[in-house]
Amino acid sequence: MGEPLAAQRVTLPGPFPVGRYAKTLREELRKRARVQLIGEVTGLRRTAKQAYFELRDSEGAVPCTIWADELDRLGLPDGALRDGAEFVAAGGPDYFIGSQASSPAFSFRVTQLRPAGEGDLLARLQALRKQLRAEGLFELQGRLARPLLPKAIGVVTAESGAARRDLVAGLERRGWRGTLVWGFAPVQDRHAAPAIAAAIQDLAARPEVDVIVVTRGGGSLADLWAFCDETLCRTVAMLRVPVISAVGHERDSTLIDDVAAVACSTPTHAADAAVPLDVDAARDSLGRCAATLRRVGAGAVAARTPHLVSLARGPGRALQRERVGLNQKTREIRAASERGIAERLGLQRRVATVVLERALARAVGPDLERRRESLRRAAVALRAHEPERTLERGYALVEGDDGEPLTSAAEARAAGDVKLHFSDGQVGAKVKPPAADAGASEQDSQGS
Amino acid sequence: MSASEREQSTRAEFDSYEAAVERLEQIIDRLDSGQAGLRETLELCREGRDLVTYCAAELDEVGESLKELRLDELAAKLDQGRLTD
């Protein structure tokens, strides 16, 4: 709430006539120090008497005026003073108090005007760089993981620029033929920075985009000034998708290079950075890996096969040895068994004989006595025919030296020496020729 | 585990080409060392073959033909989709 009206009337000076106040204000402003301002020219318009424009940067703007004749005397090249151009304006604040036909207005009265030089821009760039670095904005993108093999790459560049062609050629050389999402934008005028920032944000919002490349060809720092725009650089720094910048040539250094994940000197290098993997080489390498796996997989079994076969034969050999041993033992057992069976059979036979004899004896018991008597008689009859019985009756048995009986005179003569068996003993005798047969036999008595 | 299930498992485990390649290199190093036994060797070869299949599919995705889209056209399609909705 303001102070009561009565209090204001008491404490504030005046009221003054406004025209006089306006003139006083103009004089006060004109006393201020004369300075140089640097900024981008926007809203340029010319009349017969004056030129009007704003000098603007990301933080603010000042309306400027320059007398037409003073502007002409500066001898600027045609088209140099244009919207989007960076200029340095020297002068001081002024105030137009208005007239019957025009409204009052504040302006920066420009007396000197020149395009901003490299030095001017570098000074601004240095200040901005220092500020963003102090805020830690140079490190954020560098912390983002960049895919080795992106599937989709977003690209911000001029639709007709050589950078576009170079980037595609670089990607083709990597063997990369994925998806490119083009975010075409102006890359040099006062509309460039906001358009580039919008394209980057739109690409980052697409889920399939893995990495973003911002690129344009070389030029003066003034040409590349859009890529030093503070708002654009803050946008890039805060992005969650890695940005690769390739703005200008190797000697050019823009602020976007500082905030991007990777800064490259050319679009071709940007292609290498966007696709770190050489796809064709990776395909070859993968083929070698596959071959190694096949070789090792097959070799893993093959290399062990001889040993496995050897191991597999081990039990077979051991079994064979055991089989031979078992066969031998089987034969021995069979032989022993056969012997045992034979022995048992012999025993059984003997037992059976006894049993049979006994059984027979039992079976033939009643006839036994009769058979014995018959046997006895047979023995008597047999005994009557024994030679001893004949000898007892006075006969003698003649035997040769070999013990064979001599049953004829001829055998006796042939034998010469004979033995004469009598019932009570034997004597030796020598057979004489027939002439002396009558009583000339020489006898040698020999006890039996 | 069927081949398709194994592939799905591999895809789940290695959600990026670089992770798959890193694992594949580990496997090749291990196999080259000659220290893996038969069972481990066969397991590694099986896993390696799955990884090779996965990596080959990833390479194929960026190896066929370059596909070019325009952000402004995509935005227009998106707006059109919204209008028709």
C-alpha cells in the first residue's frame, strides 16, 4: 500500500511542469560518461534522418539511434549493418523529449559504429567462458556415457551446408548405416542460436536418439557467434543426451565446444566421435571371435579325445585281465570239481557196492547154504584133477630149466637138463643119449 | 533352456553392444589362456556364441542402409496425430 496522498503532497518536491522536467532529464543523461557497447544489432530500420536499432545480448538490450549523415560518414560496407551482426557502438544516453508529432523516447545516441572485431568477440567469449566454467557447466556433458554403437544420431546443421554432406560421408566410412534424424536450423544469423537450441532439445526428447551432433563449416568468429550464445550453451550443458560439436575449423573455438561432451574440428571427426566403433572392423573382429569359439569349442573335445579314449580303454583292459584270470580260475575250479566229483563217485560206488552186496546177501539169504555146499563139491572135484594128486600116486612132472612142463622124450632130450617134480620134492636130472637110456641116467638129488 | 530363451536372457543381461563385447573379450581371453576345464570351456563357448549372435544383430541394425528422418516432419506427424486423436 502507498503512503496517504496528503503525506506525499507534503514530502515530495514539485509539482514541476513536465516539459521542463524532460529537458532536465535529458541534460542529466547527456552528462553521463560516453562508452562503447557491444552487442547484436536487431530491429534495424532507417529513416531519412536517423537509423534505429537495438544492441542486444542475452542479458538485455539498449535502443540505439544514429544520425543518417553520421552513419554515412562511417563508410561501412554495404550490408554490414544488419540484423544479427555484432557491432560496437560508441556514444552515450540521450533522451528525446518528444514533439507535437512524435512520442518521447530514451535512446543510446551512437556517434561511432563498427563491426565487432575478433578481439571484441574474444573478450566477450572469454568472460562468458569464465562464467560458465565457474558454474561447472563444462563438466556435465563429459560425464554422460556415449554409446559405442548408436542406433540413431540426431544432427543439427544447415540443410544446405557442406557439413551435412561431410558428416554423412564420415558415417559411411565407419560402415555405419543407422538412422539419422536431421534437425535443420540456421547457423549464422540472429535466429540461429534459439533455433539450434530448440532443435537440440527436440532431438534430445526423442527416445531413439542416442547422441546429437551439432555442426557447421568454418567462418569468422562473428559467423560462428551463434554457437557462443549463452542460452544455447546452457541448454547443451544441461542436456542428458551427449552432444558432439563440430563447429568451424580446428582454429575456431566456440563456447559450445566447451560445454559439449566432445568437441571436434570437422564434421568427419564428429562422425568418428558419434560412432566410436568402426562397424566394418567390428564385423571382421566378431567373425574372428566366432571362429575362435568354433575352434576352441570343437578342439575342447577333440584335444581331450585321445586321453579320453585311453581312459576309456583302461577299464576294458582291466576287465580283460580280470576275465583271463577268471577263466583260469574257472578251469582250475572245474578240474578240481571234476576230481572231487570223481572221488565222490568212487566213494559212492564203493558204498553202493557194499550196500548192494549187503542187499544181495539179504536178498539171497535162503539159498546161501545150498550154494556153499555146491561150491564145496566143485572144489573137491577140482582138487581131484590137480597135478599134485597125480604125483601123490607115484607119478613125476618133468620141467625144463625155464619151468615149462616137458611132455615128450624129444623135449626132454632137447632140454638136456631137466627138473623132476615128485609129490615130496624135486630133483635135477640130465638126459642121456638113447643107448644108455636103460640105467645110465645120472641123477642129482636135490631137496625141495 | 531353448535357444530363444537363451538369447532373451543374453539380451537382458547385455543391454548394450559395449557390455556384450567386453564380456566376449573376457571369454576369448579366458579360452586363450587354456586354463578353463572342459565344462567351463563348453559353457564359455555357448555363452560366447550367444554374444556373437547378439552383437551381429546389433551390427546388422546399423549395417543395412542409412535411414534419414527430418525433425520437422516428425513434429508435423506428431501434431497430425494429436489432431486426429
